[in-house]
Amino acid sequence: MLTTIWIVVTITFFLLRVAPGGPFDSERAVSAAVEENLLAAYDLDDPLIHQYGSYIWGLVQGDLGPSYKQKDFSVAELLFHGLPISLLIGGIALTIAVTVGLFLGATMARYRNQKVDAALEGFVTCGLALPPLVAAPLLVFLFSLILRWLPAGGLESPLHLILPVISLCIPYIAAFARLSRSSCLEALNQPFATTAQAKGVSNWRLLWHHVVPSALVPVLSFVGPAAATLLAGSMVVEVFFSIPGIGHYFVQGALDRDYTLVLGAVLVYTTSILVLNFLIDLVFLRIDPRIQLH
């Protein structure tokens, strides 16, 4: 995990420096002496390898550096403010996606090749075609502008979370539903399912007490990649709904060439994904008896 974090931070550091523009290019015209003082104040006039070494050394000591554009705050302060908001929105969206997707997939498997299965398959197909970038404006148009049921942006009350969370989780509900359907159908063809049916176990008991638990392994294995893409999608949602999460700071930092802010956001995203994947591996030890530690 530490090696992966170091590689990601290193690549991001040099990519930011290669990109055209700098953190002070958008400032109003200043004299050459003032520009030199600005670069010297943030050590941006040092050789690139020296800047990299200084940043890594500060990172080891827990210092994410100052924000070049929001001078009243350090990067750590900005990310500390935005992290709980991003985790709340992403956590709720991921929980809903896994729960609802698993329920829909199991129901589709239960009524396979019937009208219920066909109807839910149509819903799943539509959900896969609605990424957050498309779902967010459609939901705002319907529920905020036309029906006026929900606020269109901001984060003043729990109602402001509804549209961002729905925008995020729609495509992932569809993805989990399709994956859990195929996993449940595969489990229904296993000998243990046939034996349970021969003993007179009801279809719903067979589905929820025998089939679904065995189908959890492939579903949970998709949680890690889904969380990664969901975090990436949260950037669009946070900017669209004016939510001050890490995604908002990441996008704003990229536009402003705020190197340290972008690096800090990338560090948080990378660490979050790695920790989540590690926790999922631990869950596998509990739900899959075939996995053993030696």
C-alpha cells in the first residue's frame, strides 16, 4: 500500500509540473521581481527534483504543504473539512447501491425469464446509461425546477444530500444488480441448491438463506473498483451541486494549478481506495471458507 501511494504521488507530482500554466498565472500582471518573490516564497524556483524531495520529506512528516491559491488555509485544513462530506455522500451512495442492487439482482434471479425479470432488466439497462454527469442535471430539472420538491444545490440540510446521492448511486445499483443476478443464477445451479430444493425448502428461503450468501463473494469483489469509480464520479457531483467536498477541492485545485491541493486530494483518494480494498479482503476471510491464511 505504501509503495502504491508513493508511485501515485510521484506520477501526479511530475504530471502537474508538465501541464502548462502555474499557480500564479491567473494573478493580475505583476512585475518580474514580485513574480520571483512569489516563486521563492513557495520554493517553486528550486530545481524540480529538489521540489519533489522537499514535498516527499514533508509528506513523511505529515505536512501536505500550503495551498497556493487559498492562502488562509493549509491543504490539510481544506481536506480535513472536505473529507467527512465526501465520505458521507460516497458511503451512503455505495451502501444504497450494494443493498438495492443485491436485492434487485436476487429478485431477477428468482423470477428469471419472467415478466418481473424483463422489467427489472430494462430498469438496469437504463441505469447503466445514466452516469452521474447525466443523471445530476436530469434529477435537478425534474425534482428541483419542475416539481420543486428538493433543493438544487448546497449542503444546508439532509434534504440537500438526496439528489447528489441518487445521482451517484443509480449506475452502481444497476451494475450490482446485473452482477448479483448472474451470481445468484450460478449459485442456483450448484448441488447445494438442488439438495435444498429436494428437501422442500421454499424458493424465497432458498434464495436468501442459501443462494445470496454464496453469491456475495463476486459482489463484494466489485465493491473496491466500484468505490474507486464512485469516488471519481463524486468530483462531478460535488462540483455540480456546489458541495464543498474533496472532489470540489480537487477540481478547483486542478483548474487553479494549485499543485499541493491536487496532490493532497489524490493522496486521500488513493489511501481511501487502498484501505477499502484491504477491508474487503478481510471480509472475504469471514464469508468465504475457501480462503485461508497460511
